[in-house]
Amino acid sequence: MTPPMGFLRIPLILVICGLLALPAGAYVPPPVTILPSIPIPKGQLSITSHPDGATIYLGTSDTPGGTTNTVLTLVAVSYTVTLKKAGYADYTATVTVTAGSTTYLDATLTPLPTTGSLSVTSSPANAKIYVDGAYRGVTPSTSTESPGSHAVLLTLPGYQDYTETVSISAGSTSFVTAILTPATTPPGFIAISSTPSGANAYLDGTFGGTTPATLSTAPGSHTLLVTLSGYEDSSQVVTVISGSTATVSVTMSPAGGGAGTLTVTTRPSGARISLDGAYIGLTPLSRSVAVGTHTIRLAKTGYRDYTETISIASGLTTPVDAVLVREGVETTPAQPVQGSGSISVTSTPDGAYVFINNEMKGVTPLTVPGLSPGSCTVRISKEGYGDHTEKVPVAEGQITTVSANLVPGGKGVPGFGLCIALLSLFLLGAALRSRR
């Protein structure tokens, strides 16, 4: 509907009056033009990560924009996206958001390292390295260590010990460079020869060279180990006097028939192994050992020493698996298995195989625990002797003793009778087939 003419004249008259009232030269603002609003183009950004739960930061803002996995609605421009998650390296990428569509960012986060490295060198080299009391080899060497402070000890015969506290950071390498100071007491020497020659000589667990060799070391007692492929190891304790030379001559014994295998594991691993007082390495370890009775000792810093007497039989493997107990932790004696008994077996001579219900359990002297109450058949067998077999009772909580005086002359080889029986059956079958 068109407004009446009189209605339009009134505003016009007011505008003319207002203009007439303005002083000469006064500013008259231009008329305002109102433009229609223009929509801002937007799109969506889908952000995922592996693992998820990372915090999202856009551009240089310190304000989190949420966590993955999520979809953000943003102005259609380019963004620098940073993802942060504890234990992982920051992830940064530049993405462009397109109007009216979804842009995808899928990030795989990289875990931060949890260990650091320790590089140790010394002058002169070949010094033994101990980190927090644990042996790490000889200089120069690099080892993997946990973050934190560690005590490093370097020892070398003829030189003073070197100690240093070093800080290890995850993902980085710390360095220890030691200039060793000669000891005030002159070293001694060990001249080693072997028959045959060319054997490897280890002094206190460190390779010293091949025979014949002369090794320099600090005065005192040292463990000398001589090894050669095809021969039994030879180990002995040598006393070294300052300024003097100790002469050691070793005749190697051929291997075979007189050796078994010893496997040693510990929890935790890395324990020092001493066999009959001689250092032979760190757990886990497997090696050939002469037949007979031996004493094994396991030692690790922060744990109680573990000692056990073992019997090595020819051609058999004797396992030693020890759970080391931390120092200061109280332990109670092991209790017998509830509802079971044990059998203790000895023989003259010892070193005989022990079978209980036809299952080989070890060699004499031997105690077999954890047997169900009732009766068991015990067979004792040794090459060159007749077998000893008897049926014995097993009582709950009791130890049944079996003692055998083996008589020379029998074969005594485990499985010998079975082999003869199988051979007989084979010959009988062959004869029957030939008659057909």
C-alpha cells in the first residue's frame, strides 16, 4: 500500500530544516550503504592418531583443540596441526581445509626412547667396566642403561681403579673417558704355555691371548682359564708376585666321553658364574664341563649369592635355574610338596643313571622330590656294571632311601635291552619274509 503524500512530506521537511540549521562549512556524512552478509566458507578436519588420545593444537595456540579421534569444523584455510601425548614425540603436520568437504589427518606417533647409552673408553684400553657393580665388558665399549645416575668403575691390573658417577638420559649417549693412573706397586706376569699350543687364555674372565702368551697383571690371586676346541677346559688359580713371573704349563685333555653340558640360567639374568672357584661367564650360559661333582656359585650385585653342588654326567645336560633373592629380603625354607614323598638314591660307584618308573631323573647321588604316595620302580644303571632294580614304597612327607652296590660286568647302558629287543624283532621279521 502506498503511503499518503502528506506522510512523506513530513520527514522531507525535517531533513531540509536540519540542513538549513547547519553552520556554513559543516561536515555532512555520506549516506550509509548496508551490504548483504557474505557466508564464511568452512570445512571439516578429521584427526586420528595411533595410539589415540593425543591432544590437538592448531597453529601457535597453546589452547588445546580437543583430543584425537575427533572431527573439527574450521574456516577453509591451511593449519599447522601439532599432536602431543605423554611418552611419544610431538607430531606436526600442515593441512588445508577445503570448503564443504572433509580433510583427513591420520598420524602414527613415535614412542620416546626409554633407555640411554653409555660409551666408556680408557687409556690404556682393555679395562674392565662395572656399572652399579654389574660387569659390562672391557673398554672401549658402549652399553644400554636405564635413565638416571649410575656408578661406573674401571679396573685394570697395574693401574689404580677409576670411579665416576654419570647421568644417563633416555634417547641420548653419555660418555666416560678415563685416563688411568699407574699403580704404585709394579705388576707381575704369568707366562702361559699349552700342549697343544694355540689355546685361548682368559685371566679373571678377560681374554688375554693365545698360547704361548705372557700376561701382565696386578699382584695377588687370579683365575686362569685355558680353552681349545676339541679339548676339555683347564682352570686354575695362579698367585702373582709383584715384579715376578709365574709360569703355567697346561696339557689339554681331549674332549669326548668325559664331559657333559652345564646350562645356567638366573632370574634376573646377568649373574657372575663361578665353577669350582673359577669365573666362567655371565648367565645365561651353556658350556661343556668335565664329568664329576662341581660347586657352582652365582653372584649379582644387590642379590644374595647362590651356591649349589652339581653332578655332571657324560653326554648329559645338567640344568641350573636359580631365582636370586634380593639382599635384605627374608626367606623361609622350602616346604615339601603337599601330599608327596621323595626318593634318595646313592650308588657305589656314583655317577649312575637313575630311572623311576622308566623315566630318567638324573645321576647318583640324587634326591627326587614330588613323588605321589604308593610304590615306584627304581632302576640304577651304569656302563660296565649290571643294572640294579627294586620296587620301593613312597610315603607322604617321607624320604625313601635306595642304596645300590653295582656289580662290574653288565652293560648298564640305558636303553641297551630295548635296542637288543628291537634288533631281535627286526631279524625275526626278516626271516619270516625270506620264507615267503
